[in-house]
Amino acid sequence: MDTRGRDLRGKRAAPAGSLVRRLLLLAGLGCALLLIAGCGQSQGGQSTLHPASDQSRKILHLFWGMLAAAVVVFIGAVVLLAISYRRRNREGIPLVEAENEKAVSSGLVVAFGIVIPVACLIVLFFIANIGVVKATDAPAPGQTKMNVTVIGHQWFWEVRYPGSAAVTANEIHIPVKTPVNVTLKTADVIHSFWVPELNKKVDMIPGHPNTLELYADHVGMYRGQCAEFCGLQHAHMSMAVYADPPAKFRAWLANMAKPVAPPASPQAKAGEQVFLTQQCASCHTIRGTSARGTIGPDLTHLQTRNTLAALTIPNRKGYLGAWVIDPQHFKPGNKMPGLNLSGAQFSNLLTFLEGLK
Ligand code: CUA
């Protein structure tokens, strides 16, 4: 290749700069596609694109409307930019033509720089506030039969059912096709409760309870996530909403309200003693025993939950044992210390925990 950018066959070689630009563009498009693919998961995948309630459908329609408006404005701006680029530095055109062009340019600036953006913003403001924000607000207290209280903790969700003794964590059961009024509180810092397939996100503010309506129009699991940075394990602060058929929900709630049954075997009995005499009982409550701690989640019916540590790991024997021995491995910074137990103590404790149904 010679110094003028031609190879030996006389063809012009592509300058290195433009090749890099093309590669960057391709990489950018690839990343955008991957991001979009991430939005398209199926139900239960925490996707704003799979609404399962009127509220989340309204939010999705607003999103598509705003995206369409933004695309039209963006394309208009690019077209105007291209026109101005072609017309710059034109010299020697007749004076009348130059004056006309100046007037047209000023008109375009006023139309596209002021009139159209202001009109777009006013229309979107009214659609968003009247059509969506109001429609996604929780109903006034007393207008829904079903109430749930969710309290954010670093880093799990405490779930209470007013009027029932039921207390659980991270996995919230509601009856399907039933409006549920959720009161949102926090025990420490600001968290934000967000189940994208069901409704908008609402912050949990210290000293200021907020409310949110949860409604699911079909049976299933809807994943949610804390949406406000709340410390080291913010990313491991997920929750699941299970919308159950009404009869199944009533049976679940009745079971959750009961204290735990007495240990079924000598090993489980010995495991209960390990729980009550080691640090466990000072942080966790198990209704029906003397364990009354309030720092960690209520464990009364631990085995009715599918996950541990706010959906961080599955609730299976191996994971449960590993979590008890070394919780800091899965969730560094969480408040649970690892336990230093003998083999027999560990085995008995696991047997006891597996009996919490
Ligand atoms: Cu709780 Cu982020």
C-alpha cells in the first residue's frame, strides 16, 4: 500500500478511523438489541412489557406514546439538521432569495423549537397526570376489602395481613382479580416497592406510609424489585407476588396465621433447642415458640416459601444449610452472622427448619 491510501491493485483502502466508527456503531446496535431482548421475558420475569393489570397496561400505553412522540421529534430534528448542513455557507445567492430563506428559517425555529415541543409537553402532561397517574393511584382507605402491609428492611420485605396473625417475608400472596390495598412502610432507610407487571413503583419513606393498589388479572407469579438504592445488598432485595385462586389464597392465609406445629421428631426437637439457644432466636420470630426476634424475617412457615434471602437463592436443603453456615457468602453485609455449630447441631437445626410448614 502506498502513502495515499491505495493498495497495490489500485483500490482505495478504507481509512482506519471509519472502520473503527462502523465497528462501534455495530457494537452499539448489538448492545441495544441485547437490552431490548432483556425486556421481552415471559410472565414472572419482571417485565414492564407484559402488563397483568389495568394500571400497568396504562403505564405501558403511556410509554409507547411517549416513545412514539420522541421518535417523531428526533427524526424531525435530524432532518432539519441535515437541511441546515446542506445550506450552510451558500454565497452569491440573490438578496431576495436570501431574505426569504431567513424568514423561513426563523419560522422553522419558532415552530420546531417552541410551538411543537410545548404542545407535545402539554398533551403528554395531561395524558400522564389525568389518564395514568390518577388511574394508578391506590383507592381511598376502606374502598378495597383486602389490605396488606409491606415493610421494607435492609434487605428483605416483611409482609403482614391486617386482621390476621399471618406474617411472612418476600413472597406476597394475594387473591387473583381482587383489588388489594397495600400500605408501604420502612423499618430503616428509603426503599421503593416495584412489581412492574402489576403497577407503578412507590417509595417507602421513613415516617410516611404510602399506599399502592395491587391487582392481578390472572393467576401467576409476578416478580418485583426494590427500586431505590438502599445499601450494599439493594440488588438482592427482590420480592414475588403470587396471585392465587381465591380458595387457595384463603387456605394459604389460614395456614400462615397459625402458630407452628410442635416438632415432629426427636431430631427436630433438638434442632428447636439449637434455634432457641444460639443467636437465631434473638433475630427471628417463630410463632408457637419463645423465638421473638424482629431483626430478621418471621420464619414460622419458612417452608411455604420458594426462596431464601429475598429471592437470592432457592429454598432447598443444600442452600438452606449453606445459608445458615455462611450467609455472608451469598449476601455480603447482611445482618445475619454465620453459626459455628457441631455436625449434630447443624443436622438437627436443618431438620427443625424443614418442619416449619
Ligand atoms: Cu431496598 Cu433498595
